[in-house]
Amino acid sequence: MHELALAQEMLVILNEEAARHRLKKVTGITLEVGVLANVVPEALSFAFEALTGDTIFEGATLVLHKIPVKAVCQDCGESYTALQIPFFCPQCKSNKASILAGTELHIVNLMGEAHDDY
Ligand SMILES: [Zn+2]
């Protein structure tokens, strides 16, 4: 399952971030997910929950924001964005495009409780 691998990758970054912010408990995570990253939110939440039992991330809410595809048409040079796949150039209907954005998965925000011994 694709989302399980993604959740594992995310956790590596999340652990670093949580340590950096000295969080003892994480309650919410906001993610930006490119439309082309092909992530099923429910599957990602499920994988995340399965991996985070008994960790500081247990019970954290995942909020996913979709990032549209940004592309440049290889036939006519038009730049455009699309929120759906498959996508086509709005000018010439070509499906040949250079992708500039839309495949990424970013962690934009972590909410939680910090250690108070600092
Ligand atoms: Zn075009």
C-alpha cells in the first residue's frame, strides 16, 4: 500500500519536527498534498493511525490540503493549474505537459503540547 510507505516517510520527518519543537504530544498535523501524489486521505489516515499507536502522535488529527497541479504545456507553452487528473491544456487540449508542482507532500503545521521543563 502506497499510503503506508508515505506515512512511514512522514513519521521520520514528524519525529524530527516534534523533537525540534520539544513536543511531548502531537494533536494535529496539517499536510499539503499534491494532486499528483495520488494519496487517498482515508488510506493515509488509516496507515498513520496504525503506525502511531503508543507514540506521541497517537490520536493526532490529519488535515490534508490539496495542492493543484502546475504545468506548462509542451505543445503551446501555456502555463496552467489543474485540480483533477487527468488534465489537459486549456488552450490546445494537449496532455503533454511539464509538471512544476503537484507531486509533493509537505508537512505545514504541527499542533501539540510542548515540554514545559525548558
Ligand atoms: Zn497547450
